[in-house]
Amino acid sequence: MPPLFAVLTGDLIGSTDAGPTALDATMRDIAATATRIGQWPAGADTRFTRSRGDGWQMVLDRPAQALRAAFAVQAGLRALRNGIPTRISIAVGPVASLGTKDLSDARGPAFTASGKGIDRLDHTERLGITCGSATPFQQALASLADALMRGWTREQAEAMALALHPANPTLAEMAATLGISRQAVNYRLAGANLRALRSAAEDWARAFDAHLVEGV
């Protein structure tokens, strides 16, 4: 069986009304998050690529981290002042080519499925998943996570952007980064439903480790 990759395809919501300054700032934030994701333990370059003006893609060679990566992107944008929200379609499957310089000419089933997935999302959905026979379960997980993330304040999102790192940083470490007390960090994370979202990301990863999730 060929190796599986996770492809995340996104497009920004309302980018025309937001204007070019907000659009560029939002894309820079997603690109920075993609770089950090690539630096996660055992990670690799995500080859973040901007496309069609307000579209973007990244690829993960560890599909087990895909849901956590999507959460991280959403946290980064919610923490950004005047950031533009994005929809994200996750697909898992084989890849024929990762492209030459970037993903603009990448191809394979995972890329095709992720692109089709973003087209199937309606205007109320921000996260969709395509994963073979496990799609109904995974989509339900995505829908619940989406609902939780929509309730984040900017301050909660700032804390979540740190807390979602696979190393699970301590309250003291996050407090030092944010310049606030540990109690304040804990309050933000509780309000952002960290425990539920971290559990979802870990359950997703365990499903891949146990070979319970199939590709496209």
C-alpha cells in the first residue's frame, strides 16, 4: 500500500469585502502556522502554497496530525486582529507528486479529494473531512470541533494556538509566552474547550496509528 498523506485545502470567507491588506495579512498568518506545523516532532515541510488569490494548500506526511493542524490554523486566524476566516477541507490518501517548487502542480488522489471537499462545504461549514469509509464518523467529529472553535474569543485563540502544539506545553510555559498568569491561561483554555479539542485530535491520531482510518 502506498504511503498516505493528508492534504489541507482552504479558501477564505469574504476576502473580497475584507480588502487586500487583510487578505495578505491572513495569508501570512496561515503560512507562518504551516511553518510551525512543519516543525512539530517528526514533521516535514508542509509546502504551503497560496492559490487563486484567496485559496491555499498544505500537505502533511503524517496524516495523524491533520486534525490538530486544522485546529492550529483556525486558532491562528481567530487570534489575528482583522483576520479573515477560512474553510478547510482535509483529505487523506496517496499522492502521485508533491509538485516541483510548490503544490501548484502537485497531483494525486489526496489532492483531488481535498479540492472537491472544499467545493462541497456550504456557507455555514468551516471544516470538512474526506477519509474513505470513515468519512461519516470523521465528519461528525469535524462538525463538533467547528462548533466549539467558532465560540473562541481572540484571547482564547491566542492561548489555543500555543496549547495545540503536540508537545502539550505547560501552563507556566504558555503564561511566560503570553505574559499573563497561569490562572489566566487556564481560564482561557477552559473557556476554549481545550480538553475536548485536544481529545479529538488525539483520538484522530490514534485511529491512524491503529489503521482504523482509510484513505480516499
